[in-house]
Amino acid sequence: MSVPDRNIGGELLKVDNISLSFGAVRAIIDVSFDIREREIRAIIGPNGAGKTSMLNVINGVYHPQEGSITFNGQERAQMKPHEAAEQGIARTFQNVALFRGMTTLDNIMTGRNLKMKSNFLSQALYWGPSRREEMENREFVENIIDFLEIQAIRKTPVGRLPYGLQKRVELGRALAAEPHLLLLDEPMAGMNLEEKEDMCRFILDVNEEFGTTIALIEHDMGVVMDLSDRVVVLDYGRKIADGTPDEVRADQAVIDAYLGVSH
């Protein structure tokens, strides 16, 4: 059963006829969909469907050969990763991408880099406005640590943490950027049931308490159906379905794709 409508707003991001190829391999083929303000939008499909490639297009890692993306009313053929970050798009990755030798606190602090205005010299000297800015950003990060209930590991190097907690730290780093759109690439991959339940709770809390729009790739269909407002389904780079969880669950093309009937 899907979650109730959470005051969903107008269109935040629109993907128009995006096509992406790597040589002869067509990763995404003429895909269009939108993401609305404050919704949780799932992108699902079998392995190799083009889901992560689509996230990489949205945040500028890949540049499509065709199509355009409109974010916050601005249309562009492509976006660079730093532009995406500056405009309020943050993400987590399929494989945890943290600084393993740094503590939880320091890893999450790296998510505040774009919010810091002091120049490198004043940061190095740690005085005046730079010191005040550092304290304000550290306070913000401490609030995220409290929100994610990871106070006990704030000084622990993340390389020593179990996988489920590393995924939570990565979520914290993304939240530190105060994103308008949060892209989550398989945030529950490799987790046990208890860890999945915790992550589901935090995703819902981020959406409800911060009003953050979320685009989610996830293979656990129970999680997708419980969390999502709408679901877009990709298969071999093409969009084969788009609608509410109940609509998608009953779509014969989706059933065939997951059962392998259509191939």
C-alpha cells in the first residue's frame, strides 16, 4: 500500500526525450518523465535497464546525445556535476563513496563545502568570519547526525563501520548540502531487514520534515511500493510504464519485464 499524498507540488524536474549511448550501446532511448515538488519518485527496472545512467544524466555525470532536462524552470541540454550541486541536486551512490579514513563527522562536513564562503587562506588560518562560518556549519552537521541517530559513531572512521551505517553516513553527507532534489541510488542495497526499515524511516522523514523531493532507485519492490508516490519503469533503456505504485504493479509490460517474458 502506497503512502498518502504529502502535499505534492508542481513540476520540479522534467526529462524530455533523453537518449544516451556509449558507442554502439544505447543506455537510454527517448525517455521522458517528470518529478514533482515534495514527492518520492521511484525509478525501477531490471538490471541493465538504464536507471543509474538516468541519475547520472540528471546530475551531470553523463551528457545525453539527445533531449533536454528542465530543473526549477531552467531548460538545458546538459548539466555539469558542480552546476547540479550548486542548484540543489545531491545524490548517494550505488557503491558507498565515502572517505574511509575520515570520521563520520568529517565526511558529513564535506557536504557543506558549497555553503562555505570563506577563501582558502582564511579557512587555513581559522580566524574571524571563517571561524564563525566553520562553527555554524559544524552545528548544522551535528543536527544531521542527531537526525540520523548516529551520535555514537560521530568520531569513528567510516571504514570501520558496518555497511548499513556507512550508507546512513552517505545519506547524511548528501543532506548536508541542503538539496532541493535528492537522488538515491539503491540506498538499501546489501542491507538486512532492520537496516532497511531504518533507512525507509529516514527517507520518509527527510521528505516529510524537510520537504525534500526524492528520486529513488531501488530493487526491493516492497520498499518501492510503500515509499513512492509515483513510479517510472525502465527496461533496456526504454520507458515501459509510469504511474502510481498500484498502476505500475498491475501493468502487464512491467510484469513481463521482471519475469523475463518479453525477452
